[in-house]
Amino acid sequence: MDRKILYSVNNAADQLDVGRSTIYGLIAAKKLTVVKIGRRTLITDQSIRKLAEDQIEQK
């Protein structure tokens, strides 16, 4: 099965079970890596996974 490497803001929010404003806050805090393609803001799968792993390790 192919895995996505980039997620839209909405899809990243779904992956992390948070709201869009939280995603934009994480982007501003440089905790998520983004790629701009045209007007679209896409978040890398790697940065989503790293954020989740870092949160698990902090518990």
C-alpha cells in the first residue's frame, strides 16, 4: 500500500486528531515541516510522525 508523503492541513489535523488552528500553530512553532506547492500548504508525513513520537516520549 502506498503511503502519502504530504498531507493537506485538513488531513494533517485528522491524522493528529486536532483542529486546523492547532496545525497552523505547530507550523508557526516550526514543529511541522511544510512544503508550498502553488497556494497549497502541505505537511510532510515525516514531521507528523516525528511530532507524534516526540509527544509519546514525553509521557
